[in-house]
Amino acid sequence: MNLLSIDDLTPENIKNLLYIAREALFSSSRLRHKILATAFFEPSTRTKLSFHSAMIHLGGNVIDLPDSSSLKKGESEEDTIRTLSQYADCLVIRHPRDVKGLAKYSSVPVINAGDGSNEHPTQALLDLHTMAMMDKEVLKIMFTGDLYHSRTINSLVKAITKCCNAEFIFTNEINEDLKQYPHLMIDESEIPNYIDKVNVLYMTRPQVERHTDKLVTSNFILTNELVNKMAKDAIIMHPLPRTKELPPEIDTNHRAKYFDQVKNGLYMRMAILGWLI
Ligand code: NCD
């Protein structure tokens, strides 16, 4: 089985993964003698290294496609994936356009670590894990930034819709995928009027590397003044990396959960690897 999209998961799959991550039901020898290969055709810090760390925590090993691979000699991406799948029990692939197409060339399970503006299912699961820790009956989530290109928001909205009750507020231009979900659409200038009504503020950076197809500007910058208007138990999330939309002055506020997300990413990826491999 592959994990290429949230569509590959049933609500029960998602609930089980959340349960395993939350209860930390891990054995340090579960993936002994197993090998994970990572192939990233786009930059990454957290996604790649959390997969490496997760695999090592479970007793397995990792190999990573180096910058000096034979892609430099003109070898195709398809042959590269075919080759990696001879050496590993699972592949994690990030690509600026297409992971689904490449997964066809693998003989072992493939995990999508981000494919252009499309999906980022493991980020959605770790985000959901972070939200689930709040123990709220209904989640009211406001999304800010470049919603049009954000694969993390695409996958997260899909995942939430599959397994919990939520209300979405979108604050900037959205893509066709997001339009199908019930939501309230407001302008960025109205964020101060709604920020006290949500329990999650989910921020994203402008995805400038994808602005070749469409420029999406966002002028929203979070301030302490706005944060102090939020409910006491509301949280601020961001998949990171951040740019100027989320200034470091917010980091000491108890609502800032973006580095908890980073840690939760390790647990969720341990749950995912243990399950898929
Ligand atoms: C996100 C991504 O790659 O889509 N980063 C991540 O995986 N934590 C968000 C982003 O790059 O803005």
C-alpha cells in the first residue's frame, strides 16, 4: 500500500494513527533490518529528517538519494525510483510536480512527502495529531497565507473532513479543491474581527517557488496584539518554514504550537512507518 494522498486512508486508518502517535505505542525494534530510502527533488528540513529519525527510533536504517546521484548524468527520475526500490522496504518521495506517477516505478510502498501544490498527507496527519491533543468537540480553524498553493492545507482540510467536525474560515484566494468544502470566506483585512472566534489559527508562508503559475500575495503578519485577542486555549500552527508572516516575538506565547508540531511529526511518522512497513 502507498500513502500518496489522504484519499488512501479510511477514517479508521486516521484514528488508529492518531491513537498510536498519542499513546506513543512504539517498539524500538519494530523495524529492525528494514531500510527506508528518501528521495527529495525539492528542499526539506523537517519532513526528511523526521522520517530519518522516526526510522532510526524504530530500529531501522535509512539511505538518502544524494545530490551527486546519477540524475546528474541524465538518468531519468523513473529509473532512479526503480533503483531505490531495490534497496529499501519503503520510499519517501518529495517532488515539485508528481509523486503519484513516480510511485508506479517502485516495487515497495511509497509515501508522498509533498507533490507540488497538491498534497502532503503526512504533514496533515501530524497537524491533526496536534489538533487532537486539544480535545475539542468542534474545531474552528482559520487558514491564512497562500491557501491557493498550500499542499499542507489541501491535505489537512481533506483529513479533518474525513474524521471530525470542523468549521473552516479561509482568508485568501483558494484553489478548486478547497472550494468544495463548506467554509466561510473572508478577506485578510477582516482577520481581526474573527480571530477571537477560532480555536486554531493555521498559518502558511507564500509558496513563492510555485508562483510561476500564479502570484498569490498575502499581507497578513501576526502580531502579539492579535494573538492576545485569541481565546486562551486557542492554538497557532504553522507547518514551517516561516517567513515574515509569523515573527519570532510570538514564539513565547503559550498558544504557539509550531515547534510542538515539529515534535509531533516525529511521532506521527513513527506511527506511519510502523504501519506501512
Ligand atoms: C511545508 C511543505 O513542504 O509543503 N513544509 C513542511 O513540510 N513542513 C510547508 C512549506 O514549505 O511552506
